[in-house]
Amino acid sequence: MAHSHFKLYKPFGMLSQLSSGEERQLRKKRFLSELHDFPSGTMPIGRLDEKSEGLLLMTTDGKLCNHINTSGIEKEYWAQLDGEVTSEAITRIKNGVEIGVFGKRYVTKPCRAFRLGTIPILPEPDSRLRIDTHRNSTWVKIILTEGKFRQVRKMTAAVGFPTLRLIRVRVGNIYLNHMAPGIVRKIDLKIE
């Protein structure tokens, strides 16, 4: 059987799943099935939380999904942080910080982190995000080889700069490029 693979720009406010039980639908949650008529058996490769946006890969190949999720493939995020981030905070993120993961303490693996010199060109933020309402913000790039629950948000909060907006722009050699929120493209998926 030939597998199908997709890349999409997951919008802010949407869950990284195709559907759920009725109890969630009553709360007006949004699901990926709104964006495209995915083939039966399609699953997300990794997840982005409801308030995060950007590149999400989908596949019908469970083995490939597991490989990407467990093999330390780089995932690149652009995060808009509350305040003027310090070089000390960036260094702490690079070296690993202690966060909570499902009630247990966890020290993140060393990663790459940089302050972005210019504001990235992105779609307008969702109106529900309160950006630059009290003080300035800073854009950073963080490249991880792991993916704990809400990891980037927890890392930036741990160094005193909460994440206001979070966009995943790359998984391995697959880039978001200039896709708009909600766009889905069928792709050949060869992760390097």
C-alpha cells in the first residue's frame, strides 16, 4: 500500500488531531479535519499545542511517524518572547533548563538558540494573542532534537521570558516556507 504524506500550517486555536469525542466538540474545539479530507489512517507526526502554530506533518505511515518522533530529528521554532531577552537567558536555554513534564522534573537536552536579528515575516497573529500590550517583545529561534509537552513554552518561561507566539518552521529538511495558516499540501516525505 502506498502511504500518503502531507505538510500543513496548523493555525492558532486548532488541536493537532483529526477529531474527538462529542464532549469536546460541544466546546467548539477545532480539528485538523476542517482543513482537508485526509485519507483514513492519517495521523500527525508530533503535535503542536492549541495555542501554537506552524508546520505539522501528517502521514498514513505509522513506522515513519514513530521514526521521526523518536530519532532526534531537528525541529526549529520561532518564538516571540515577552520582554527583551538577555544573552544569559539564551545561554541557559542552550545548555538545558529544568521544566516540569507530567508532574516530574526534567532537564532539557542542550539545543541551539539564537536571538533573531530581524522580525520574521509571518502571517498576522491571531487576535486573541496579547502581543506588545505591556512591554516590548523579542523573537528567538530554538532548534530542538526532542519534543516534550509544551517544551519551548516551558523553557522560555523557566528563564523569565514567557512565549507570546510560537511557530514551528522546520522538521528535519521539511520547511514551512511561506505557507498560510490552514494550507495543506501533499508531499513526498523523506526526512534527513
